[in-house]
Amino acid sequence: MPSPYRAIFGRPGTTSFSAAGLLGRMPLSMLGIGIVTMVSQLTGRYGLAGALSATLALSAAVLGPQISRLVDRHGQRRVLRPATLVSLAAVAGLLLSAQQRWADWTLFACAACVGCVPSVGSMVRARWAELYRGSPRELHTAYSWESIVDETCFIVGPILSIGLSTAWFPEAGPLLAALFLAAGVFWLTAQRRTEPVPHPREQHAKGSALRSPGLQVLVVTFVATGAIFGAIDVVTVAFAEEAGHKSAASLVLAVYALGSCAAGAVFGLLHLKGHPSRRWVVGVCAMAVSMVPLQLVDSLPLLAGALFVAGLSVAPTMVTTMALIEEHVPRAKLTEGMTWTSTGLAVGVALGSSAAGWAVDAAGAGRAYLVPGAAGVLAALVAFAGYRRLRPEAAGARQTGALATGPVSGAPVQPVRPADEPVG
């Protein structure tokens, strides 16, 4: 492991909570694609499969920030465990409904309740932020590491979910995702020493973290970005099935995540200069441009190569987003702020997977890659339009208003430095 990554694990407990976060985040890459694979196998209806995946994502988008706001107030252990139990019960109901061929509405009702699943990635990043607050270089490396963990989930998760559902039985992928969720959340919440200190209710009287103009830009852009991810998942499964190798979809999607993982590993080693807002806009535009080759591929090997290149811009953009969130959101609302970006992604995944499912049914998988292409263009347009709200002067004004009194004790505090700004 390169030395910057080795250094961040010098604090006690870091290895354990990051490992628990890996398990807890596996459902992020397994549930949606597992539902698509399961339902398409059982019914042959990609439209229904995409709509169910969209319902799950929208439910998580609505419930996720509320759960994270409660975490900021009451702590991770007190909130995450009951929320996870509700989600696990809903997964069980969804699998039973699918297996018994119950009415479609029962599938949608269970998928909506699965949205209680907590944003484990935000919980782990909040622990890193608590440990390395005031150490921007270490925090940049920690966020990069967590992006590597995210992409590891997206490399391994689809392979497990699609592979088990196609080779064993249709419900196997979502079932394993539920087991990962239970193990990860209960292991993470058992680690009390690194849990961020909750903040009293009165500190949240001024409303949601989403009141930040900078955070609003990030969330809206991530809606379009999430549509890219959701559409690519659904269309790639259909593309592989049309090619006669449906199980290969997991490998192709793993290559997409592998490109992002490699880029994130390198990005965490860099000492970057300049404000992160500029790098963020460049990253979003690169993601949009990377969708163009997908319109031209006609085989699975070419698709895998195009997706690897497309993945190179994903992790660096996500890492930079975390730096911007910490700059624009008050400390007492950091977990909620991080979850709002996940919410934007979830809404986008819902829209993208649903649109892609109908596009596959109507025009075939090849033409359906126009859906992530259009989403990429929209993301770039929103990023350009909102760039002014992310610039240093906008962040400074936000911090002056939000942090004039300290988020914890009422004492004056200094604005948080960007997480990827070099030290010294």
C-alpha cells in the first residue's frame, strides 16, 4: 500500500470501521442490479425490473437524508440499527413476493420500504472527517481510499449479485446483499470509540443542510450523474443478454468500476493545487464525454473497453465532491450533507434505470445507451450553470454565515479548508 494510504490507518480503529463500511456498502452495488436480474429472469419484463429498481432508489433518496439527520443528532448506533432492521424485513418481503409471483403492487411496496437502508458510505466518511479534521492532506487521502472501497464494491458486487442470480436461483443476489448489510451495519455500530459525537437538536433549528447553495448545485448535478449509473447498469444487462451472455454483464460492469478504482487510487496520491470547484467541473464534463463511445460499440469486449475509460473520471469527481461538501456544509450537518449527494445519485439512478428499462423494451439495448449519453450532457450543463456557487468566495460567504458561531459550543471557528488543498 502506498505510504499516504498506510499513514491514514495509523489511528486506532480506522481499519475496523473501514472494513465494516466495505461490507455495509456492498448492497449499494448489489440490490438494484440484483432486483433487475431477478425480476427479468422471473418475468422477462425489463420495464418492471427498471421501475422496481427506480422505486428502491427513490425511496432511499427520500429516507436517506432523514436518517442521516437523525444520526447527526442522536449518533450512529441509536439510529442505524433500527433503520437496518426495517430495510432487512422489506428485502425479505420483496424476495417472497417475487418468488410467489404476487401482484406487482406488493413488489413496489416492499421495494419502497427497502429504502430505509442507511448511507453507510456517509457514516464512514463522517468518521474519517472526525479523526482528521484540520488535516486536509490526510482527509483527501482518506476520501480517496473510501472511493476505492466504493469501486471495489462495484467491482465485486455485480459479479456476485448477477452471477448468483443467474447460476443459482433468481433471488440469490438480493439475499446476499441483505446479509452484507446486516453484517456491515452491526459491526460498524459496535465500534463506539470512532463514532462521531452527536450534536443536540437545537443546533439543527435553522433547517436542512440542503439550504447551502453550493450543496444544491452538487445534488442537482448528481441527479444527472446518477442517471448515468442507473442507465448503464440496466442497459448493460440487456446488451449482454442480446449478445447471448447475460452473466457476462457483471464482468463488464466490474470493468467500469475498475477504471474508477484505478483512477481513485492514483488521485489519492496527488498533491493538488487550486480550488476543487474547477476540478469538479472538469470531472463532470469528462464523465459526459466518456458516454460518446458507448453509442458506437457492437460487442461485449468493445463495451468493456469503453466502460473502463468512462470509469476513469468517476472516482476523482466523487472525491472532489466530498471536499466541496465539507467546505459548504456546517460541521454539525456534515453526515446529512454527504447523504444529500447520495440522495441526488439515488434519484438519478431511479430515473436512469427506469428510462433505460423502457428504452430497452422499445428500441433494444444498443439504442438505449442514448439514455446515459443524454444524462451526461445534462450533468455538464448543470455543473457549468452552478459553478459560481462553488467558487471560493461563495464558500467563504457560506462559512461566514453558517459558522459565525461554532457548530458545537458557540465559539468562533475558522472556515474548513478544502479536503484536497495541499498542506503548507
